[in-house]
Amino acid sequence: MKPEERQKRTFTCLQSFFSTHRMIRERITICTLKQNILQIKEHRTGSKQNKRHVLSAIRMTI
């Protein structure tokens, strides 16, 4: 194999490796974003429930 061919082959191999790595990284980022959004939604609903409990407790004392 000529050095040019070897170099080209190595470059192609590296290129494919980095493209798959980038895809995996993007998938991980998307997954973490989805989890964060879900956590925010849970937090919002949780805070609404807490407000409701606090309001009902205030009403009971009055």
C-alpha cells in the first residue's frame, strides 16, 4: 500500500469515527434536554400542588 493510500484510508476511518461520535454526543445532549424539561414540568406541577395545600391549610385555620 502506498503512503498516500494509507493516509487516505486513515483519514476516512477517522472521519467516520468522529461523525459517529458526534451523533452519539448529540443524542446524549437531546436525552439530557428531554430529562431537564420533564424535571421542570414535574417541578411546576409540584409547586402548584404545594400552593393548593398551603391555600387549603390557610382556609382551614381561618
